[in-house]
Amino acid sequence: MIGIKIRTVYEAYGLTVSSDIALPELLPINIVDDKTDIVIEKADLHALWSEHSVPEDDFVIKKDWIMFHVSNTAIFLIQSGNRIEFCPIDEAQEDEIRLYILGTCMGAILMQRKILPIHGSAVAIDGKAYAIVGDSGAGKSTLASAFLKRGYKLMSDDVIPVTLNNENIPIVTPSYPQQKLWLESLNHFEMDSNNYQPLIVREDKFAVPVQDQFITEQLPLAGVFELIKSEDTEIDIKPIPSLQRFYKLYHHTYRNFFIQRSGLMDWHFNTSAKMIKKIEFFQLRRPTDRFTAPNLSETILHALKREESVHEY
């Protein structure tokens, strides 16, 4: 149509993104508006970092303003939930800068917009979203892959954005169609690592595109599974008591050290209080002496069927 200018930008976490740096991990979309929800721009941040930073602290965190420094890579500034600036250091590789933009920077953006970023992977099961959380190395992405092998779809890997609707039901918005998997997991799933790009900072971890197994619609969050590594020989699953759920949500909030220094403690507490009334929480303990991801996915599916039959009764 004459007079209408169409522009190609990106979409992630339900937000439109324009960027000075190419972001091939994200979905490209066409928009007719000049404005996007998030602007990512290259900038000279050296003077600003010198002014605000203190020795031996790589982060400066204030309300609606977070700045951080990654040695030999870049300085980053995240403001007001709508702007990311990055300042490359020396000959930093673009791939590595992208890792921080799509990880820590986007986590900060979500928090500034009061979208709760849970650290974990989310999969869609029977029209509902389920979050798999756990400490680094627990096997969250690998377990999500086991669900994809069963034909289920991915909603998010690493950062799960959660909002509350008008009825205080937690809603998960899809992030972008990529997983990060260790070489060991690729081998277990008989996936050839030569087909995937290694992450620069972790050459034994790979970026795995999952466009064909990615869901693009929002779904209600129905449950959280905390994955724990165990010395036990068998898989064990048990409900997490109500009083522990506040702590679990705080512990598994992405970059939770942003919360207090950003003045968001009340928001996080109130959001968590509403969420824990609406969703199921389980702890899933996995043996470390063997590969159990397919068995873990089966255990979760059995638990969900059991819960469903109890509610129907």
C-alpha cells in the first residue's frame, strides 16, 4: 500500500526488537510501525562505566538501570525495559556479545518490564506450559529435549517469561526457537554435533535451532519441576510444600540478584504469592550415574496424569 513503510525486525519474548547487531537466533517479523518494544544499539560506554562502577564488581544496578562488564567482551547497559546498549571491547566476537544480549540483557529487560524471568526451560504439554528449573548443570535443557523427542514443543530455553493475566493466572510467552545443549546430551540423543554451531565461550556446548518444534502462542503455566542431581540410584519425584515455593521461585528467578537492587522485592513477592496458588510444584531427583532424560520425561508425564485424575475425581 502506498505510503506504508514495512520494516523487518525481530520478535522474542512477545516483544519486537530492533538491533544494530544481527540476531539470527530470533524470529524475523515485518512491522509497519517505526517503533519497536526494545532497541539494541552499539554505543561508547567506557566513560559511563568509569563513572559508575566500583572495583571488583562487574555490575552496577539501580532502578530501571543495569550496567555490567564482561572482560574481553563488552560493556552492556540496560535501561527502562526498552533499551540495550553494548560497547565491544577490543576484538570481541559478535557471537559472544549476542550470548549476553539474549541472556543477561534480556533477563534484565524482562524484569524492568515486570515480567518474571524464570531460569529454566519450558515445554508445552496438552495446551499448558510446564517449567523445568534447576541449578546450572542440572539438565534442564536436556530434559526439555527429551520432551521434544516425544513430539512435544519448546516454549523457552534458559529464560522463561511469566506474566499474570486479569485472573492472576500465570502465562508463559514463548522466547525464541533455540536450545543450548552439551556435547554429551547431543551424543545421547544421537545428534551429530557437526550440524550445530558451538557457543563461543563453551566449545562443548552447542546452539540447536528448533524452529519446527517451537510453539509461538502463549500458554498458562500449570506446573514447575525442580530438577536436582542425586547420588540415589533411582528417579524420585515429590510435591514441594507450599511454604517452600516462595523460596523456590526466588531461587530460580533468572539473575535474582537484580531484584533487590532494582527495587523490585515487593513486585516479586506479590507476583510469586499469586503464582503459587495457581500451579503445581514438584521436585524431581535424578541419578547421575546414567543418562535418564527419557525416563525423567516419562516420570513427569505420569505425575501430570495422576494429578489430572485426582482433580477430575
